[in-house]
Amino acid sequence: MLQHPADLDDRERGRLNEILARSSALQRLAYHVASFAEMMTGLHGERLDAWIAAVEADDFPQLHSFTAGLKRDYAAVVNGLTMEHNSGAVEGSVSRLKSIKRSMYGRAKLDLLRKKILCRV
């Protein structure tokens, strides 16, 4: 369910269809997941309100929790699902910096951290 349908081979696609045929709840869940993935990859933020309403009309507590989180930062989510520009590169750099900092915890001051960051570029 978490892979693009085009990326599944015939065996995987058949197995997924077999599993989904056994449970209408799983079919609905797969539909919600696929719809959100389509919004993300196609930059269709205008569909977010309808998607949230459809998810909340269904009985999936985990997805309800997810939609509550989306609502908390609604403007940012809509922008992220609509605009082609994002902060992914910045977030990656911040994560890399934090990883380097954690790896040398308690061993040195800012001068060594700076050298390690510059050498890892």
C-alpha cells in the first residue's frame, strides 16, 4: 500500500489485491493512503479539505490523529502540498549537522565541530 502501484510487480500487485479483497476496511484505508500520496506527488493541496473530511467520516483513529496534526499547521501543509518549492534541502543539512554534533558529544568545543562540518561537505 505504501508503494506506487506502477512500482509493484505482478506477484506483489496480485497479493495486494487478494488482501484488499478480504477487507473493506483495508480497501478504504488503501484508498485514503493513495489519495494522500497523489496529493503529495501531484501538488494538489486544493484537495486537502475534501481528503480530511473523507478520512474523518471513516473509522480510522490513527488517520484521525494524522488529520488533527495536519489541521494544527494547516497553512504550512497546504503550501507544502501546493507549492513546488520546499525546505527539504535545509532540513537535510540540519539533520546532518545534528548527527555530527551528537557523534562528538562532550569531546570538543565549537572549533572542532566547525572543522568536522567543513570536512564533511
